[in-house]
Amino acid sequence: DAGITQSPRHKVTETGTPVTLRCHQTENHRYMYWYRQDPGHGLRLIHYSYGVKDTDKGEVSDGYSVSRSKTEDFLLTLESATSSQTSVYFCAITDGGGTDTQYFGPGTRLTVL
Amino acid sequence: QKEVEQNSGPLSVPEGAIASLNCTYSDRGSQSFFWYRQYSGKSPELIMSIYSNGDKEDGRFTAQLNKASQYVSLLIRDSQPSDSATYLCAAQEGQGFSFIFGKGTRLLVKP
């Protein structure tokens, strides 16, 4: 298994509060991604990073921000959580070395009340 | 809008049969394609990757790619109840570093 951990694994929060999810990898891969997965929508890209301090928006980036200060950590922040952000969040990594295979973390289940 | 389309299913097959899963993609620049399996409540796990036209076999799994038709398929031979899961098809964008996922096909293998 690729060395990817996510924390927390489960979180319940209230509307309007800030939330930060953490993805940590031990593979030294260059690319890191945040997805959300909802019934009927599949996996949708929120943000991705192609290096330290290099990030870009994905399909559903509104309401989310990211930061990557170290190769191994990619943080996803919900500045002011809303009920529509209740979802399962997956982090993924890719080495970009030719095969470009994505490996996923275990996921974080976030509930916004 | 770049898309990967899959039939949501469920696709029901008897144990021991061949399961055939299909997807189409819209980005003609895509060169890399992937099949993931996802059990309920778990994260996607990679089954196969395919980059060239034709077939690629790995054990009971065969991936097929036809770039002219923009079509990717996954065959599972000798299907087992443990193969029951949702199968996600993904294409890497032709330009850029992101991946586009289909919504998945749910497979049910009945004993």
C-alpha cells in the first residue's frame, strides 16, 4: 500500500466553523490531490498540487483552499463549512514519473451540521 | 467539459461468469487510463492501468483500450462474490496533471 494517511478519519462540525483536513505521504511523490466523493457525483477534484507551494484549482474548488509547505503534507481547509460540504474526502498522490498512477488515502468522512 | 461516462449499473453476473465493464471518455488528448475497484466505505484501489491500444491482461482481469473510439473496458473472468464492488474508470487529462473519473459501475456477483 502506498504510504498515505489522512487525518482526521471522521469529523462532525457545525456550519460556519473552519475545518482543516490533512494528507500525509511517505512516498516523496510530487503530485497530491484532494477529491470529494458524493453519491451520484463520483469523485470530483477539489484542488491539486504539483510541488511545494504550487497548487491549482479543480472542478469544485469554491469554498476550499489548500496549502503545501512540505512535500509530504497537503492541507485542505474549509474556511466556513456548509452542509453542502458534507462528504467523503480522499487524498491521492502521483509520482509523475511516467506511469502517473494515482494512489488514494483511506478517506475522511466529514459531516457538517 | 471533459467527461468519463460509465453505466451506473448494477451489473449482475453469476459466480464464474465474465463481467464486462465499459467506459467512454471525451478528452481525445488522454493517453493514460485506469480501472479502480472501490468497496463500500473504502478508498479506490488500482486494478489496472492501460496506455496503448489493445488488450492488457493481469490474472483474471483484462483491460482493453480503443483510442479511435475513445473506449475503455475491463473484463473480469471467473467472477467471484468478492469482486462485488463499484468499479471506477479514470482518464488522465491530455494536458495537465489531473484525472477525470467516471461515476462508477456497481458490480454484483451472485453465488
